Amino acid sequence: MTNGTVLNVGLDPQVVGDPDAPSEAFPTVDAAQVRAGLAKAAAELADMGLGFETCLLDRGAGAEEKFREAVSGKHYDVIVFGGGVRLEPAMTPLFEKLINIARTCSPASVLCFNTGPQTTVDAVRRWWPRPSDAG
């Protein structure tokens, strides 16, 4: 049984490390590292009693709508925005849209940010349990 839910929003591993669209922010990160980080985060968050889902985006025009559908259909206690959508300069316009969609469609969710797949759980721990829930 879970006592909360986490949505991880990040770049689809299929587009990470794409030689036709290299990352300025993460030139050495590849799809295997992203998949391993997601699997590790899912296991650690399950140990904390948290459900873990992903919304994996590409760099295309449909990314915004895919995220809107994810947060419109279910409540998430925590939404983690990954470094791939947040720290990549070319992704800034999409990142801004994602934040505003989260604020509108999931206003009760805590928003947090990782710096790569290996720091997802650290980002969640900064906000879970929620400060109002801990005391």
C-alpha cells in the first residue's frame, strides 16, 4: 500500500544520448543511465511507501499535451521535474509550460527538481513527508 504518489517528468530515454540531438547540459548521459536511475528511484520510493510513475517526454510538440493529460487524470503528491527538461537550455520554453500546467492542473502537488536520474529520491525526500504532514 502506498501513502503517496510521485510523478517523475523527464526526457524519454530514447531521446537521451541521441547523436542527432545532443544535450548541452548532459553530453555524457545515455539511455541506460536514465533507465537505471528510474528503476533505482522506483525501488527506493516504494520502500518509502510511495507510488512512482513517469511521464517521459520527447522534444516534440506533443510533450506539453502528454504532460497535461498525465496531471489532469490523477493526483500526485509530488511532481519531480528532471534535469533533462529543466537544465537543457533548448528545453526552457517547454519547462515553463510544464510548470504552469502543473500549477493549473495539479495545484496541490509539491513541485521539486532533480539534477539527474540519480538524484530523484533526494528531491522527493526534501518534500516528503510534506512539512505539514511531519509534525
